[in-house]
Amino acid sequence: MTQTQSASRSAGAAAHLRPAFHIRPPRGYLNDPNGPIEVGDDVHLYFQSRPMLDMHVPVEWGHATSSDYVRWTLHRPAMAPQPGGPDTDGCWSGNTVLDDGRVRAFYSGNVEGHPYQSVLTAVSDDGGMTFGPARQVVPDPEQAIMFRDPFVWRENGGWWMAVGTGYVDRAGIALYRSPDLEHWTYDGPLAELPRGIAAGEDTGAAWECPQVLTLDGRRIAVVASWSPEGGAAEVLSFDVDGRLNPQRVDHGSNFYAASALRDSRFGPLLFGWLTEGRDPSGWTDDWAGVISLPRVVELGVDGSLRSTPVPTMDTLRVGPGSPADGASTGAQCEIAVPHGPGRVVIHFSDEERLVIELDADSLTIDRTAASLDRHAHGVRMEVGDAFDPSADRPAARIFLDGSVLEIFTSAGRVLSTRIYPTSPPTWHIEAPAEAQYWPLAQ
């Protein structure tokens, strides 16, 4: 193979790995989703972004809008660090609320050398397109190892703010209250938990990105488990008012930093950051980071958070469904398996394949042979209690979008991961006879 042919093949491989209907930057680095909010007929989503893959560049709030939650328009950053201001080295995570028709953001301002990210607020007077200057609204803490990522919501006639915290002996959520979004009073800890193992997961030394939902009359916290030595771990949920029993929100390998919309036209929603799933030394493209599909959330009978894709995902289907078994596909498709047991294999080439197994009660993703790229991660992942035969939905809905894979099961389990086949499409599907297939396009 000549050098020119090798370069051409590399460029083609990079192209087919780019997601088409997930939010991603055309270039640069994306991580936490922030502040989804409905303003009129549109939903606005913000996200941490950098215009290049240089982690020393201060974080901005990237911005995308949609009228249907599946077709997104990217805009200029809605918020950027103010030189010499309280966010001079980065506008970090937070959320937004509507207040008398104005969109108000609450977020963490980063200043290098300061021990904490201060909780700031900024107001938009143009419907959420841009935000004005920031100011601090609660004092920095004392003796914490972490304090960041405010989440504000309205309840019982007042405003509440949750902030992620960590101390030497526990992770927690600090709670504040306000009558007017201007003056805040500390209300004590909303939840605290010594670090340990729950349902096989590290509960963390600190909790990032706390989100608070009200589901079936219960306050459910969603947190990102974090530690100084290990960094990001998993997204966990638990009942704030009951016994703390954190459980995973996503059972894949690449979901982090969930961001909630408490009330939408579809009900409570979560977005997440889908991490790369490959070593940074293998980031040969000029972009990294993807936002998950928005997912409608509800409580399972065991109190865990269950998820389904937003209903408008159906509108991306091209034509009527056809048999999945034997189908040829591009990099964007949906495969629906009505019931298990069963096995779906996506053959990228003779040497690369992705295997999805539906057993009696569990779903497994095996990506150990999905890529010849030595930088791509290849772990298996599995979730039990995956299927609910009484539910009016397929046992598994499989969404493939370039390097992104998200699978939703009939019992509301979801697994999100990243795959990096070096072989570009056309790819071939092996599936149960009753499985259906659709190409997906915006």
C-alpha cells in the first residue's frame, strides 16, 4: 500500500466514525452536557467545549438547539470565560432555569490556583443564545476536597440548588434555597455517603454533576462518582429521602456527567457525555466527545432509574422496516429485536465484528473484536434484569451512529459505548429472523 493510499484509507476511516445524529463538535473537544431547557418550541442544550483538543484551553459553553430532540443545530458558544473574571479559566458545569421569561444559568467558574470552582450565575436576555457577565451567588466552602456543578430547580414555591461536594470522609450534595434566585441560604446536606461499594460500584470520594428529579413523588438524585486518584467513575442514582442505595444509570462503558431536564414535552429527561473509549494517543481526528441521545427516565420497581429513547427517534428512520438478518448497512442504523434469546452480530470486516447477546434475562455487548485499532478499548459489558415481556416495546433497540452505540432494553436498561472499526461501510448484519432494520438519516 502506498503512502497516499494509506492516508486515504485513514481519512475514510475517520469519516465513518463521525456520529451524524448525536451532538458533537465539528472540531475540538466536548464533554459534560449542561442546562437543557425548553424555550418556546425549541430545546436548548449547552455543553462544555474547547475549540481544539488542547486541554489547557479554557472551557466554553457550546450550544445546540432542536425542535424535536433528534435534529440539532450547532451555534456559536453561548458563554465564554471573562478575562480577569470569576470564570477566567473556564465555564464549567451547571444548569439553566426560566425566570420571568429569561434564561438564567448557574455554573462553576474555574480560576487556576483557586481550591474550588465558585458557583456563578449569568442571565440571557436573548432567549438563551448568549449570557451576560457572571457573579458569584454562594460562598466557597471550607475544608472540602471538591465543590462544583450547581443544579437549580423550582419546587413548592421556592428555588433550590444542589452542589456536588466531597470531603475527606464522604461524598455529598450541598443544598441551598432561595426565594428569588438572587439570595441563597445554606439548607444543609441533601445527601451524604461515606465512600464504599454499592451494587458493585465505587460510590466515590465526591459527587460531580448532581441532578435532582421528582419521579413518582420521590426525589431522585443522579450523581457522577469521582475520586482524586481515579477521576471519573460511573453515574449513579438513589432516592434522596430513602435509604441510600446507589445504582448505575447506564450499564455501558462510556456514559458520564448526566444532565437533567426535569420537565419536558416527553417527561423527565437525561443527557450524558459519551467518553471516547480509546486511548488519547489514538485521537488522530480533530474532534473528541459526543452527547448521548436524550432519554426519558422513570423509576423501576426496584427504585433504579430506567430509560427509553425519546419518541421522536422514530422520525429518523428511512422507509419501512426490513429484515435485519443479512442486511447491509452504513454507519447509521437502528436494529430492533422484538424478543430474546437472540444474537446480533455487526460484521465490519472478516476480522472486525461487534456481538450483542440477548439471553434469558441479560444483555451483553462484546466489543473485544470490534476494532483492529490498538488504541480502541475492547471490554465486554453486561446488564441483568434487562427484559420486560409485558412492556410494549422491543426487547432491544440498537442505535448505531458511527463510533457510538446505544442499546435500550424493554425493561428500561441502557448501555452506551464507543466502537472504532477500521473498516468503513458497507457493513453486514447477522440477526434473529424477526429482527427489523432501518437506516437512519437526519
